[in-house]
Amino acid sequence: MKNSKIALLALLVIAWSCGPKPAEDSAEELVAEEIIVPDNSLTDEEKADGWMLLFDGQSADGWRAFNGDTLPPNWIIEDGALKGLGATGGEDFGGDIVFGPMEFEEFEMEFTWKISPGGNSGVFYHVVEGPNYKAPYYTGPEYQVIDQIGFPEKLEAWQSIGGDYAMTEPDYEGVVKPAGEWNTSKIIFSEAGASYWLNGKQTVSFVPYSEDWMAKRNSGKWNDFPDYKIARKGLIALQDHGDPVWFKNIKIKKL
């Protein structure tokens, strides 16, 4: 009888161990699957939210030389990126391009970029064309694209990466990458407030047309450019400052 009780107890233990476990023991940890969006594409949500691509990775449709009609030979498509060859040899003008089909006023813009060692470039907005303007920087504000680490000359704070060039100094601490690595950047511009972003960090914020903004605009840097930042809408432009530079995932929506 004693042996029968032991055998029965053993069977009960085995049955319990093989049976279903409590929910807290059997629940598996759920790992969210990362959603990878292909380069130069928009999700359905972005499309519904009003985003548009300025570059599809295959064609340079819509892009042309500043003050020109066609894409200049110093820009090519390479591995899904719009690449500036730096063929202007460091000249301040001659190789810049604009997205010509439309102008933007208040907007949010994102783009991915990388720069060659020691390189310098920029992204402009509110750019105006005309015979009096040799380059986008005559009229348009600039998001500074530069090799912050390897630039061959000492960079002043107003010249630094992620800054509103010669207007608002950036806070780029902790997010600078070496030349040759991809960066993600964002510009948000509205009259209520504007900001620039680099690799997920806000580097600059300012209120356009405010007293502080006007003081910086009139501080002397732009004395030779009377129409700088006067236009409140204009074209998007990419700069060829004589160094190879790559752009992709260029997208924008109007605010």
C-alpha cells in the first residue's frame, strides 16, 4: 500500500511538470520587429501625411543647375545617392543645384548625407534665382554640411556642422560622425519657430524674423548680400563647394 501511494505521488508530479505552465512562466518575450524603410521611399503613413520625395534614387528629375535649365555634369547618381563630384574645385559658385519644380515656405524636410574627408557643403532653402545672384547663399539660409572632425582649417562655431550658417551656432556635441559615414538631418521651418537636427539631436532653434533673428541678419556678415533671407519662400538647393558629397532620402512636406 505504501509503495502504491509513492507510485501515485510520482505520477502526479510527472503530470504537473508536463502540464501547461502558468501564464507568467509560459509567456515569451515579444521583440518588436524593426521596420526597415528602403532608401528613397515613403511609407503609406508618410504619404498620407503629405510627405513627398525630392529624389527617388534613380533619376535626377526635378533637379537642375542654379540659374540653369539642366543638371550640370558635376552631379551624378551613384548607388542610390545624388552625388556632387566637387568638380568646381572649391569655387563658391558654379556647381550648385536646385529642385526646380516648386518653392517652399513653411516646411519640414529630412535628408541623409555623407561628406568626403575635409569636405564642405550645405543645404539651402528659400533660394531665389536671378541675374544678380551667383549662388544660393546670396539669398537662402544654409544648413551646414561639413567634415567637422577632419576639416583642414579651424572651424568657428558659426561655421560648424548642423548650424544655421553665420546665423545661429549649433550644439552638435555627441552626434558628430567621421567623414564617409551617413548622417540624418532635419530642418523644420515655420514663422512660429524653426529648428535644425543632426542624427536625432536638435542642434539649432530660432524664431525667424524676430528681433534676435534680425540682429543676427544685420550683424555685418551679410552686408554684401542685401537680399539674404529676405524671401519668405523659395527653392531647395544643394551645394557643390568643391568636395565630393552624397545625398539621399530627401523628403519634404509643407506645413
